[in-house]
Amino acid sequence: MFATASATAQPTALPKDLFAAIEQLKKDLNAVVLAHYYQEPDIQDIADYIGDSLGLSQQAATTKADVIVFAGVHFMAETAKILNPDKLVLLPDLEAGCSLADSCPPDDFAAFKSAHPDHLVISYINCTAEIKAMSDIICTSSNAVQLVNQLPLDQKIIFAPDRNLGRYVMAQTGREMLLWQGSCIVHETFSEKKMLRLKMEHPDAEIIAHPECEAAVLRHASFIGSTTALLKYVERSQSDRFIVATEPGIIHQMEKQVPKKHFIPAPPEANCACNECPYMRLNTLEKLYLAMKNQTPEITIPAAIQDDALAPIVRMLEMSA
């Protein structure tokens, strides 16, 4: 994880109207705020663009802003920095990491890759800059199937780091892939038993799920897709009620887009709020304001890793065009 935080930054008093203050800082800094769907509602409402990993990468690649404020987790801000090495990229909270990215240590993955030199490496964007630098193509949940389908049938593939997304891609493409055994703590926590009980209580509700979920959950879903795909699906579906098996931050956008429909978060195994990503929720409107005001914490990446990580991201964007 690469970043720098100013050691001399002084505490800054918070304005009464954070929304207005952030809008003013956008103008003063020529800054853009990019937010993931899993962010808290206030951050989504102040963002210039809200999206999933593919959409955020596309926005980061084309922005004319001088400063990118990334309201998401660390690997997302790293991706923006890789695409914009000469721009200031800020992350409101440096502790906003990712359990999936953490499940793929670079040294261990390097050894895994070396043991299979005839395999092309496709890495899910939910990984560190070091893993991206060891990859041939980066993918997202939006385009993973599309990218694999473009490769020759005899091409051997390592898919990292998410085994659940990898298994889903294998099922959709009919391709065998060598999977790194990583996973997301949020998407692994959904309870099949509790979800089916919820379905019995709401028999008219459709189950929709993100492909990072376990196969036991996915088999009950009437639709599987990325966060953007889930949002588009509920807009066009004839159903009025949905059980949503992904991080519940997306429900804010669903309720804004189709306010007359009803959305029920899929329940976790434990009696907790562990269907919420603890890392995504570290970012707050106050931290976002302070990051812009103090222009720190800044995301930085060593030049060698920066250069090696750029090529597979560019290849993804070209193959997704």
C-alpha cells in the first residue's frame, strides 16, 4: 500500500455547510470527486461521478481535473494514480483498504505466477498496485466475462484474486482457469439460509447478487451482475421488490433511481452489520472535506510499479471499448 500523509497538516475547523465547502474546494482546486456505490449516501450525493470499478477507472482515465479525490478504497485510488501519475490523487482515509486485495500478498503471488509460466494473468481490479504490475490484463466484475471470451481458447489463464468471481467467469465462459483463492469478507458473509427465509417472507421479491458472492447464494439469484448492472436491472425489471446480495450502499442509488420500488439487504450469517464494508465506511464527508482542504493523504506509487501496472489497465480499457 503506497501513500503519503503530511506530517505537518494542522487540524482544520469544519464548516457548518460541508456540501457547500466541498463544492467550493472543487472549484478552487479544479478537483473531481469520484465515489463508489458502496460509499455512504452523503458522499454519493456530493460526488461528480458515482460508479463501479470499471466506470470509475474510465472516468479517472479521461478526467481533465488537476486533483482526483477518490471516495472508495485504497486500490481504487491507486488505479486512479496509475492512470494519472502527474495528478494529485487523494484518499479521505488511508485505512480504507480491501480484504480481497489483502488476500493476495505480492510475494506469494509472484511465486504462484512463477510456478505457472505458461499462464496469462488476469487480475480483478480489486488488488494492489504490485499485483497489477504482475498482471497481463486487469478486469472488473462488469467486463471479466467479456475479456476472457476475447482470449484464444488454448490460452491458459491465472485468475486472481477472487475465487468467487473466477468461478462465476468459468461458468459463464466454459473456460478452465487457475484460481487464486482470495475472497471479499462482505460478499462471503451472506447467509443462504437467512436469505431463503427472507425470500419466504417476501415471495414476490427477486434475489439479485454480485458475482463476488459464494456459489450457494448465486444459485438463487434471478440476476447476477456488477453494481452498475444491478442498478440497471432494477430500473428495467417488472418486479417491485428485491433482495440485494451485495454491499448495501448501492441501495441508496437504487432508491433514488426507482423510488417506488423496495429493496431489502441480503442478511449476513452473523447478527451484525457485516454486510457493510468496514473499509468503505471509513470515508466520511468530514474526512473528504479535510483531505481536499489539506491536500493529504496523497496516493503515491513507486515509478517501477507505476509503469508495470499501467499496461494491463490500459489493455482492459482498450478491450472494453
